[in-house]
Amino acid sequence: MKRSSNPFHPDLQRAARFMPNVTVTRSVLAVMRFLTRLLPTPRVPENVAVEDVRVPGPTGALPVRVRTYRPRTVQGPTPALLWIHGGGYVLGRPEMDELLCVDFARELGILVVSVDYRLAPEHPFPAPLEDCYAALRWLFAQAGALGVLPERIAIGGASAGGGLTAALAQLAHDREEVRPAFQLLVYPMLDDRTTTRTDLDGTSHRGWNQGSNVFGWRAYLGREPAGAQVPTHAVPARREDLSGLPPAWLGVGTCDLFHDEDLAYARRLEAADVPCDVVVVPGAFHGFDVIARGAGVTRDFRGAYTAALRRALFPAPGVAELAKSS
């Protein structure tokens, strides 16, 4: 298919022009991690309480740090969101999404819990996913003490965090201990088989390219990606049966490396009778909402998934009763 000479959304053309096309390698990762630690933590408004909590980790592992965001003005039990940051399974920490988590807490009046999961390649699958599951179990177990409505706990994440969210929904379904009400998938990293595609020229990819994708999946899986078999729950898109999973919202840009795999997963959710709202942003590259936080297209995108969370966590009375009876 012939590409336009400028495929990017008008709001994103300047950002796309000046973004360096960096491929993540071990040496590049070390530099990126160092620079991430130097980033200042954004100032949190006084009407949101932020706290770091150590929660019980997976069996035989250390406790998991979670960072909680609670609006001070909200009284009584509230819904909650377990948020999982991105970073290609190899990079990141909760503080990188501080502004977003604060926005969720303030705009929706909910408790937000952001997970500081272990990172590959030092901690390949299943460590990152098990850390997220441990945080989710803690959130359900402590719902009463936290002032959380256990039937209204959503899970969500962006990029690799979106991939972990999808995997977490599958894992929770299979273990039958906790049941998230909703999954928010923001340009999720779902399918290691994308690493073998040779039809992607990469000219419109920003933020995450095919070389970085190979590195990330290799680090997370502890083996070459796209092999004949992968461990259960390691690659969300490899799961054959998607029935019974929580309702979902999925958003991705047309210039995102994950565009095709994301839409394929959304179609399969719908085919399995799992409701999945899809938003495709023309001319948006990977991570555009972080790079161009103030752009109109970013405001629209974040408005769309915030509205989806609101509908899921604050259903109309008739919808809520129907959900309980199903």
C-alpha cells in the first residue's frame, strides 16, 4: 500500500519530525534507565493523596511496591483502577505515569493503584505478570480497608502495560480468585509474532520500532520471539479462547507498530462475545499522548478512554443490576 509522504496527524507532525528513531539494545536500555531515574516526579495537587505501599508479592518473591492515588474530597466506598505502566517490558516505573494516575483519581473520584513490577531481561516472564497479579489480589483482599467497591475494580495499562493488562485479565479468569470488571488497553503490546513481519517499512513508526520490539519480546520471554510455542499467559494474542474475559476498551494509532495486532485482538474479543470498544486515531504514533500531552488529538484520546472507564466503573442502575445477574 502506498504511503502518504506525511502520514502523521496534523497535531503530531512537529513531534514526529523531531523524535529520534532509537532502537533499544542492552547498552541503550542502561542509558534510558539511568535517565528515567533522573526525571523529577511531577508535583501532585493537594487534593490527591499519594502513598507508596509494599504489598505481598508472589510466592517466594519480595513484596511489590504499589503507588496509590486517592482524591481527598471523595467520601465513601469508590471504584478502583489497577494501572500498569509501559516500557516494552524492560523499562519504567509508576512515577512515569504520575500525571495520568492523578488525572484518573481526580476526574473519576476513584482509587488508582500503580504497580512497580519487576522488569526484563533481569526478571523475564512470569515475574512481571505475577507482580501485577499480586497487586490485584491485594487490592481485592483489602478492598474493605481501602474503601473500594470490589465489584468495580478495573485494570488498565499502556503499551507493554496494556499487554500485561490483557495477560492479567486472562490469568485472573483462569485462576478464578479475583474478577476485574473492565480492561483498558491503550495501544497494547500483545503479540510477539509481529517481530517477524517483513512488510513493515517503519517509516511512520515513532516511539517503538521493530528492532526495539524484537529486543523487548526477547527480554520478556527469555527466548527468541515468535517461536512455535510460548508459555501460557506470556503472549496475550496467542491465547485461543478469549471468551469470559472482562469487557474492554482498546485504542491505537494508525502509525503505531502495534496497530494491526491490536485490531486483530479486538476483533477476536468481539467474536468471543467480549464487548470491546475500539478507537483508532488517524496519524498517531506509539506513545503520542505522552510526547504531545497538550495536543488536541491527545485530549480527545484521553477523553475517550476516561469516558470508557467512567461508564464501566459507574454504570447506570439498570446496567449495574444486569451485570450482577449475569
